[in-house]
Amino acid sequence: MNIIEYRKYCLSFPGAEEGFPFDEDTLVFKIKGKIFSITDVDSFELVNVKCDPVKAINLREKYPFVIPGYHMNKKHWNSIKMDHSVPEDLLKQWISDSYQLVVAKLPKKTQEELKSL
């Protein structure tokens, strides 16, 4: 997956928005103001995704390209090293899981609104 495909996939989720709230290099994807994925647009070396804490540890043990979230809460975030060994279907699943984790923490009314988009 390249940066263009990554961006397109992140924006495919209902209500997803992109921005550069930190600097001109850090591309952030949010749902209702809550981050679900981050990357550096220049290097595209890492993709940060939110993850269930137990699953996060299991993924780090299983895949050498999954590490604790860089500049993020290491308990709840993983960083995926974007080398050529990352299967696209896994990356998409982890981005989707991240989005779903964030949506699950939103108010029920907001969750219902997102379902109708």
C-alpha cells in the first residue's frame, strides 16, 4: 500500500476526515475529532493505529513490522513499519479495527448518525 491508497482507504470510512493538526508532515485521520490513524506524508515509514491492548501485544509478538505506537500511548496504539513485508489486507484490517474502536467510544447518537452516512 502506498500513501495514496492509504489516504483513500482511511477516507472511505463514514465521517472520516483528514488534516495536519500537528505540522505539515503528519497526516491525521479522525472521526468526530478523535484520531484513528496517523502517518508521515513525506516518508510513509510508519502508520499508527489504535488497537485493543491485549491484541496490540499479540500483534507485536507475531509480526516484526508491528511495534509499540511511536509518539503514542504504547498500551493502546501500534505502529506498523511500512516496508514491503506488510500484507495489504492486514493493514486494512488494522485501520478498520482502529476506526471501529474509536467509533465505539462515541456517543450512541453519533454512532447511529455515522451508520446513516
